[in-house]
Amino acid sequence: MNDCIFCKIIKGEIPSAKMYEDERMIIIKDIEPKAARHFLMIPKRHYKLLSEMTEQDAADLAVCLKKIPQLTELLGLEGGYRLVINQGDDAGQTVFHLHVHILTGQKMDFPHL
Ligand code: 5GP
Ligand code: ZN
């Protein structure tokens, strides 16, 4: 996936503020934070949408999600956090490599979901 910005970040071809990395994913700071602290959890395997996931992708994402609470201190999640996965144009997805937004560090003063 030569033209995918997140694949380039994973490969280290584009710099990022990396908070965590393991064999399945990286967690970086979002370059344009929309909350007091805003991270992106990016699975290393490239797929655009949940609809493109293989069973293995789904199992990997579940392991990645389970990891988040274990990173509470590192990411400053003590007060709570919100996870967002945008899917498609109406949701405002701009990068078509599946990723999970981790929003934290403040009361979520935008509409409660
Ligand atoms: P989406 O809109 O696709 O759900 O989220 C894409 C996110 O990636 C946006 O919040 C945007 O700020 C972030 N982003 C786009 N390009 C870069 C980049 O080069 N580095 C980092 N760290 N974040 C990026
Ligand atoms: Zn990619």
C-alpha cells in the first residue's frame, strides 16, 4: 500500500509521535488533536474498513482493544476515554486504513452518543 499514510507511518517513512508499538499495532498522537489528548490506534495490517476485515483482523483488533486499559498510565486514561472508528465519507473518514481514535483528557463536551 505505497500511498497509504498510515502504512508509511508504521514503516517509519513518515515521522510520528509514537506512544506504543507491538506486533499488531501502533498508537500515535493525532497530528490535529480534537480532544485534550487524542491518539490513534492503528493496526499494522492494511485494510480500509470493518467490512474488509478477515477473521484474523477481527481477532487482532480485539486483542488491540483489550490492550488499551493496560496502557492507562502511559496514555493518561484515568478519567475515562472515548473510542471512535469512522467508516466512510458520511462519518468523515479521511484515512482509509482502519484506525481507532482514542479521545481522552477532558469531559467529552460534544454530543453524547
Ligand atoms: P479519520 O478522519 O480518517 O477517522 O481520521 C484520520 C486522522 O488521522 C485525523 O484525526 C487526522 O488528524 C490524523 N492524521 C492524518 N494524517 C496524519 C499524520 O500524518 N500523522 C498523524 N499523527 N495523524 C494524522
Ligand atoms: Zn495502510
